[in-house]
Amino acid sequence: MTTRDAIDRRTILRAAGASLTLPFLPSLARKAFAAEAAPSVPKRMIAISFGYGITNETWFPDPKKTGADYELSVGLQPLERHKSRITIIQGLSNKFSNEGHWGSTFYLTGANRYAVPGQNFSNSVSADQVVAEEFGKQTRFTSLQLNSKDNYESGHGPGLSLAWNRQGKPIAGIDTPLAVFHKLFGDDEAPLEERQGVLAEQRSVLDAVLVEAKALDGKLSADDRRKLDEYFESIREIETRLAKDEAWMARPKPKAEVKQPAAEPNGIEETRLMHDLMIAALRTDSTRVITYRQPHWNLMKALDIDYHPHDVSHYMPGSRMEASQKRDLQMSKLLAEFIDKLAAVKELDGSSLLDNVSLSFGSNVRSVHSLDNCPTILAGGGAGVKHGRHVVLPAKQTPLCNLWLTLMQGLGIEVDAHGDSTGTLGELTG
């Protein structure tokens, strides 16, 4: 066993029937790696979205001032200390978007909801899941989907999280920091043998269902066969998850690096807790791909804003516009704090977690019902973006999916197209 193997963060010590996962010990790691090649630090992806958009008049920087020679807008002032670490993009849109209240349904997919004849809604795979198919091979959780309980009131639109699978079906998310904490660090109370028994039973049921389904194949119409193919694909996904559960079942979860969250934090504290849990998940290498539909109404309640988010999104000069601006500032403050935390975490090779993460922050909705010029902020060095700039692209001509394609390729994912993409954004990496 090499020195690298001996200090792996998931190394398990076994003695007298007990098992213990070693904590991450940077000092030991640096000594061990001194005589070896530089350690390989994984790349990660985080996508954060909000529902009803922003205050158009005060969120975007002046479109006439691009590159490094620009000033942050009023709504983005809390990010001033990170100006050299972020990129603000204008001009991105999803040409198929036609619903002003769906801020995240097609945010990471760029899908045409009418793409399937006879259906008034369909979706396609989200960018995070394309990345997760590769990055998730090495981690306990292929990806992590985070939500808030107020998502249904916050303009996110249909879906169970930001994530959609290869069949365009929604992937469930986790609604509270407490639930995320228990998923990442909670002990499995049932004995290992009992959990393995449940898994075996699930496999048995799955096998029986497959036998019955395959027997029907020759008796079905073309339309029904298509539906059956979709069903088989979902079964294969379940098989993959069961196999992964089996592989990780006997390996203890890592020790929590954060305190157990309160059951019902307010919208500001809820967001901060989710940020801390995201960092903890990445530090323990529990996952490398995370999406977050952050709270909107709960955030506004914490700011003592009495309006419903929908009413604020339809602001006019006066108190509703002031409420919208107040919300924008708080979101920028929270994002700035998150970037602080990512930059403070040191990796094995001396870089920071921020250096190895591709972080995107935005919405499919600009403001009111406007779906062009999607508000977009990037941070982190994981995808090779050169930051410290304001990039303005041709309005209504540049697909939002060009951004996801650029980031995916920058993360090392071999993909030639995504959604309605027409190419990559050389402006971000050149």
C-alpha cells in the first residue's frame, strides 16, 4: 500500500469489530506527498438558481463598460471584494423559454417544452447530471440536489430540484439543511445485515418486474414500446443506484465538519447553512456535483418584506421595487459570503476549494416576465474561466446552453452539445 493509500480521506481502520473513517489531516497529507508527485485535486460543479429574477434597473452593470473596466451595479455591491474572482455575463437566454414564472425548470437544460408531439411539457437532461455521470463515479453520492420548502412559492416552476435525468424526468431534492446534514453525516441506525437484506429484497422485486415487463414487449404498439423503453431506462437507473448503495453500504459516513442545523432556520440562515453543508460535502468528497434552488419567499420574510415574491417580481417604482432591490442586495451578500468560505478552504496541493470549483449563480428569468438576458454570475477556477470581467454577448442570440457547454468542457467532460447550444463561449476562457 502506498503512502497515498494510507492517508486517503476514506481510509477505514478496523479493529475489534468496529470501523472508523479517518478525518482529513492536511499536515500528514503534505508530509506524505512530499516525496511523491503532486496530489490530484478533483474538480467540482455547483449551480445555484433563484426563481423570480432580479431588479433590472439596478442589478446589471452598465452594458457599455465591459472587460475589466467596469463598475459593479448597486445590486451587486456586496461582491466588490470579489470583483477579480467573478465574471458577470449579459445576453444569455433560452430561446424556448415561454413561461415568465419558471425560473429554474429549464435553467440547466435549455429544453423545448413542446418537443414531444402531443405533449404540453417535456424536458431533457440538465447540465449538472451530464457532469455527475462522470464525476459521480468516485463519490458516495453521484450528485446532491438542494431545495427550500418555499420553492413552490418562489417562481422556480415545475420540477423537484434543478436536476433532470436523461429521460427529462425530475430528480428529487432535499428541502431542509437538517435533512441534508443527516444524508451526509447521519448514522444508519439499522444493522448492516438488515440494510443488506432490504437491498436484496429491492433487487428481487426489480428482477421480477423486469421479467414481466419484457414478456409484454412483443405485444405492444410502437407508442407503447417507446413508453416501455422509457420504463426500462428508469429501471436501469434504479439498478445503478442500488449497485452504488451496495458498494458504499459498509463504508462509514465521514465525521461531520459542521454542527447539526436547526429544524426551521429563517431564509437567510437557511441559505448560509446550505452553503456550509455544500462545502462540507465537497471537503469530505461525498459528492462533486451540487445544485441548489435557493429560497426566495423565506429570504424575503427574513428581511421583513411583506409582499409575496410574485408581487415583488412585478415591481414598479415605489415600495415593491425597493423590496426587490433589498432582496437583490441580500442575495449578493450571501453569495459573497459563500465565495469567502470557498476561498478559505485549502486543498492538498495548496490551492483553495474555490480554485477547483465551477460556481454559477443565476436564473432563467430576468424580471417581470422577461426571459432574455438571464442574470448570470460565475466564480471559481474549476472550468478555466478567466475572471474579473463583465462580458456582454449579443442579446437574444446567445443560448444560455452555450454557457453550460463551455463549463462542462472546461471541467473535462467530453460533450459536443447541450440543449439548444450553438457552440462554446470563447470570451470566458480566452
